[in-house]
Amino acid sequence: MLGGFAGKSSAGGRTRLRVAVAGDKGTGKSSLISAVASETFPDNVPRVLPPTTLPADAFPDYIPITIVDTPSSIDNRIKLIEEFRKADVVILTYACDQPSTLDRLTSYWLPELRRLEIKAPVIVVGCKLDLRDERSPARLEDIMAPIMKEYREIETCIECSALTLIQAPDVFYYASKAVLHPTFPLFDQEKQCLKPRLRRAVQRIFNLCDHDLDGVLNDAELNDFQVNCFGAPLDSNELKVVKKVVEDRQPDGVTKLGLTLPGFLSLFTLFIERGRPETAWAILRKCGYNDSLELNTELLPVPAKQFPDQSIELTNEAMNFLSGIFQLYDLDNDGALQPAEQDDLFQTAPDSPWIEAPYKDAAEKTSDGNSTINGFLSEWALMTLLDPRKSLANLIYIGYGHDPASTFSVTRKRSLDRKKQRTERNVFQCFVFGPKKSGKSALLDSFLGRKFSNSYKATMGERYAANVIDQPGGTKTTLILREIPEDRVKKFLANKESLAACDVAVVVYDSSDVYSWKKAREILMEVARRGEESGYGTPCLLVAAKDDLDPYPMSVQESDRVCMELGIDVPVSLSMKLGEPNSLFSRIVSTAENPHLSIPETESGRRSKNIRQLVNSSLLFVSVGTAVGFAGLAAYRAYSARKNA
């Protein structure tokens, strides 16, 4: 079932683990590896062992483990770094009878792993436990607690003896556990609570199990959950024990009707506190979550685009679902979602998808910072355009249960739209080009209903703005503006497919600045040329911004002339400071809906077109002449045959 109990195995889909063992010379690395592999203490151990593999049946997850012994000398540093980067988990050793080797973990080894940006979990292992001075009263927990607080990458600490084999096999059990069932993503050791992403995933799982939507899991629902995740039901006595344990820890975790959400969360806390994170991971993976506590990509099928000038849109069914969700979470019925209401909407998603670029501040909001229905739907249209898999994942997180086949539609090729002189798209993307300080950002701000600002702030990266445009007849179209900074235009257009996703290219210039016009003209000509060369002839509009200032006379005449030569409309003059350019946005949509009318044609493009037409005419003449010749020859042969007869 989509978004339900369908996931990978409890091992997260891994088929092999690689462990790198490192530490100071003489700490017992090689002896530990050899003892575990042979189940006996070795008499003679080489300085560095070759890679050693523990068989799949050595531990419960049935995954073979390759153990790599690393050299301690500085001469082999390159080899050591290489093994760190390839490792799934790193074991750092110290000798229990040499306190200085323990100090070296914090003075060298752990800082070195951070400096190298090694992301693998770390297991700290005290070797030669049999040689430790028993008169030392310090406990391992007391020694390691401050170190683990500083270095959160440490998953487990353990002491062992290769000589007596005490806890030696456990070292690699914990190493595999740190990779397959890590505690770090699930639990905040400092605060002693579940991490936010786990809480959100557990809440979604709870909602999936709460079939009657009464806010509690009754015995039947708990048993369904147990069977789905572990393949076996609980008997009545076991159910009572589970609820009693939860109630003792969390008084509001159980009611007469069943297990509440706080109680369900308490169960996960209990698994982790008792050293059983593998139970939590088994549930998560059965419900389709990966190691990052996001849905596996296998559960997120997205239709493929066959051509670069196609795009993916949400269907009416998906849009209707989103409109209904908006109304459901608009608790005060004010037609807008407050930040708290939007947080509630995404409380079962790993994060709110709109807190970072390019989605942050990319849609219309009220003066109070609340999301309007147009802004809400536009954000989803933008996310679907840029990352349909992310869009589908978030739809599922918030409760969408329909078939993915009814979620998306792949649009027709833009090049075909231009040949047929019409389009069936509901979402248009407009690229906004122009020199610095020409008014591009002000145009995007105006599109989102934001007030004009006299202060200038350069756009550092590409920026998006999305909104809904009301069309004649009551139809609605989503328009997405993509601002491309001047210093990125050359690199952007160097990509042959750069204009494939563009429905309309708008080039903005400051009508009072001669440099701004000259630069805009260069950009317009380059866009036209690239469109011709790539075959994605792109409709263009020229915008003369800052109409409230005195215009540069030559720019007015030259811009009209350039537009005439290219065969596109004369520039649209406007001022974001004095008025709202809503007519421009409708004009952009109209241009996108009639994509054949505003495609610029350069002089070189016309020459190429004329040459093609001439060649085609010549070929047609030759083919007609050849056909006539063949027809005459056939007639002559027929005449000769009749005469001879």
C-alpha cells in the first residue's frame, strides 16, 4: 500500500559492511581482529593484517563484515585516510593498561576524523581489558561520558580482551549495529528524548494505524500494527503487559479506548533506552523509511520526461486534495494558513519543505505573513516543477493516498506546442533576465504582492516567485518566474538545454540607463540566438522598467527598432514603484498560451531559414523532374511494346 507498511528489510537494504580499525601502535587492533576471526588468541600477529571478513551468519542481521586493519605509522597516512573514507563505521582503539592511548583519542584521532569530514559512526574500544589495573576505580561510563558529549559521532564505547575473548565479538556486533540500527538519528542523548524527525515519522505511523481515526490505537489496531511489522499478533495478556508498561512510564499514554500518541511515542523511547534501536528501525523500515527518516525512493514513482522541453504538473485530483487540506488546516477560516497551522499540516513530514531556498519566500503571503490559498497551491506547483519526487513524498506525508499515476501529468513538448500554435499546460515557467539594478527583483516582489522597496539588494543566486493568475472565463493558471542574475547568464545559456524548460523569456532593463539597455539588448540577442541554435525557439518579451524616471531617449528608439527586427512586440513600459504591473503577468501568460507569436528571429536565423527553404525547393524541383522523367520513360516503353505487338 502506498505510504503504508511496505519497505526494505530490517538491515536497510545493505548487503555488506566495511569496518576500519584504527588507533595508536600497540593498542591491540590486530590481535582483536585476529581473535574474533579465529575465535582464539593468536600467538603471532603481523603488524597489519590483510582485510578480514566475518561471515554473514556471525551476527543476527546476516550481513558479512569486512574488517580492515590500518597502519599506525605516519608514513602510511594516505592509506589510512583512504580506508576512513571507504568505511561504513570506524573503530578507534586504546589500551586499557595505557591511559595515554585513551588521551590520544581526544587529542588526535577524534579531531582528525572531524578534520577529514568522516561521516561514519565511531565505536571506541578499550583493548587489553585483562591487563587493566584493577585498583583503578574509574568506570568506563564516567570516563567516556564527557568525551561522548563532545563527540556525538561516537555511537558506543566498550572494553574487551582478545586474550580471554571477553566482549571481543561484541565489538563488531556493536559496529554493525551502529550502521544498520544507529541510535544517533533517533535519540537526543543530551536531552534524553526522541529527535524531531523520529517523532514526526512515529506520528505518521500512528495515523496510518489509527484506521477509525479516533485518536487511539485499540487492541485490533495494535495487533494489525504488530502483524504488519513483525509478522505475528500479540495475545491478550501480551497486550495488557505492553499497555501496563506504557502507562507506568506515561500516564496519558493509555486510555480505556487504547494506546494514545504519547503512549506510542513512549514505546519508541523505551526501545532505545533499553538498547533495542533495531526494533524501532524494523518498524521504520517496514513503513518505508530510509536511514535519513525519509520515505524510500522506491515508494515515490514519478513519471519520466522523455524530452527536456516537457514538464511535470499536478493533476486536478491532486490539486483538489491540496485545496481540501488547506481548508482543513485553516482552523480560523480566514482564508490563510498561519505559520502554526502550516506547521501542523507538515507535522508528519521530516521537515517543512518550504523553509529553505528555493521555496522559502517564493509564494504570495498576507501582510501578516500567512499563506494564501493561491500561495499554497503555487508552492506545490513550484515544488512539482523542480522536484516531483519531493512533491510526491510530501503529499504522502500529509495524508495523500491516491495512486501516483493520478498525481502527475507529463506535458506535451514545448516545441510541439509551438508547431500546433497552442498549449495545454496549466503551469508556465518564465525566465527573467536583465542587467544588475534593472528591476528584476522588484518585478518578482510585485508578482507576490509585496511593497516596493527603494533599497537595493543584489540577488546572489537564482530566485523563484510563483503565483496564480486569474484568466478570463474564471480559469486559473500558475505562473512561475525564475530570476537569473546577470553574472550567471553566460554560463546559464552555455548549456544547450537551458531554454528547454522556458515558456517565456522576459528581459528587463532600466529605461533611464543607457548601459542597462545595451546590456539587456545583448542578453535578448543571446537568448534569441540560443533559442534558434537549440531548436527551442523561446517566446520573448522586453520590459522597460522604472518608467517613473526620465527615459534615456536613444533606448526608446533602439528598443522599438530591435523588437521590430526580431519580430516581437515592442517593449512593455512599467514602474513597479508607481503601479502594480498585473497586466504584464497576464501578458506573459497570454504569450505562453500562444507560443508561436513572439519567438524572435535573428538575421542569421533568417538566412538559415531562407537557405533551408531554398534547399527544400531545389529538392522538390529535382524530385518532380525525376518523377516526370521516370513517367516519360515508362510511357515510351509502353508505346514501344504496343507498336511491336
